[in-house]
Amino acid sequence: MITPSDVPASKLIERLARHLRENVDAVTPPSWTIAAKTGSHVEKQPQEPDWWYTRCAAILRKIYVHGPVGIEKLRAEYGGGKRHGGMPQHASKAGGSVIRKALQQLETAGLVETSKPDGRRVTKDGRKLLQELAVELGKELMKQLPEMEKYQKGD
């Protein structure tokens, strides 16, 4: 059976973001997202108009793949190098507010739940949604790439 780990992450995140935008009312961008940066290591706010849905989808997939994770681990994952002019870059974490609000909305939608003390994990509904989208995407990819057949053998 095809799992979310078997399909390309970028395609799954794109499809999941579209699903969140069209079908999940609990996931909506807060009013401040038009002017917010995603961390101190970036110079500008995101240029894509629907970046909130993409970030929520990416967070949901990351929680699925990496098990229960907390906000600090996600901040480190989405962080990057902060430039200091001529000096070398240093690691900087992403902003916690974007990740925290996205997780709260995913919890309200019933896709993520809190598991103390580990952090957040995907619920059964979230797991089902990710697997359905992965199977759908996998079938499309198998038409384009016959070498993807090896992932279908488990059915």
C-alpha cells in the first residue's frame, strides 16, 4: 500500500494544501498573515498568497512522518541560516506563532491531537486523510512513472 512517505513530499503537500483550503473550514489564515514573516532568518513575508495552507499541510505531513513532535522541533525544522552581512550565517529558528496557530487550527479540525509530554501527533482522521491523498497521488504517478509499481505490491 502506498503511504505518504512513498510519494514525493512536494506533490503531497500541494494536494493536501488544496484539500485544506477547499474542504476544511477550521483552517483559515489569520488576518496578520498578509504582513507576517515566518521567522527572523527571512527578509520578507511569503510571496505566495495561499502560503498558510501550504505551511499547515507541510506541518501535518511532518508530524505524520516524524511521529509526535513539539513546537520547538518544528521551529528548528522550519528555521534557516540568518545572514549577518559579511560574517558567516548562524542557525535561527522559525517563528513560533505561525507554527503554534497552524497546530491549533489543525487540532480544531480534528487532524492533530496533543500527546503529553511528546508534543502533537496525527489523529486517525488525519492519518486517513493523508493516506487517501497519498494513494490517489500514487495512482496518478504510476500512470506517469511505471517504476512506482513496486509500492503497490502490498495491496
